[in-house]
Amino acid sequence: MIDHLSIQCADVVASAAFYDEVLATLGGIRQLEFGDVIGYGDRGRPEFWIGPRTTGEGFRECHLAFHAADRPTVHAFYEVAVAGGAEVLHAPRLWPEYHPDYYAAFVRDPDGNNVEAVCHLPAP
């Protein structure tokens, strides 16, 4: 249903370093750059964009959930994020209150957004 999503960042360089690392664990790569606006994707076109903060005042947290192919990929996302200094919100685990196979990890990006990697498959 969502074609693409864009967020504004206080420090595009710091955010790009974060997303370069964590999205790579999920198969996402930089696909387009227009000056200081960067588009990431895993299906041949950018689906997630970051750029400089240009509107509004202050910070409004976003929750971004990225699809992980399997549970080891959730762990890889988490380990790379933590190694890069991301604040841990929730280590990888099941979230049965969402559904019995909802397996996810949550961290904060450099701007303080809640970034999640989630797998919906049952344990092998």
C-alpha cells in the first residue's frame, strides 16, 4: 500500500551512516541521491528516503518498521545498530500481543526515531 516514505533528519550524514548499515542487513541499499536527499530500496527503486529537516519546529518521533526475511536477519539488524551506537529500545524477541509469530527488535536512529526490523514467519 505504501509506495515510499520520507523522513527529515537533523544530520543527514549521521542518519545516512546509520541507515547504510542497518538497511544493508535487510537487503536495502542506497539507490538514488539528489544532493543531500538519499533514497534506499531493495526492489529496484527507492522506497525509503531521508533528507534534511526543512519544515516544522522541534522533533516528532516516527515509528519505522522494516521487513526482515527471517529471525536471523532481525538479529543482524539489531547487532549492526547496537555496534553503531544505536539506543536499544527492545532486543529481538517475540511479541505475541501483536500475533504469535511477530518477531522484532527496536532501536533509535540518530534523530530519535523508533526503528524496527520485524519478521512475521514462524520459528523454523
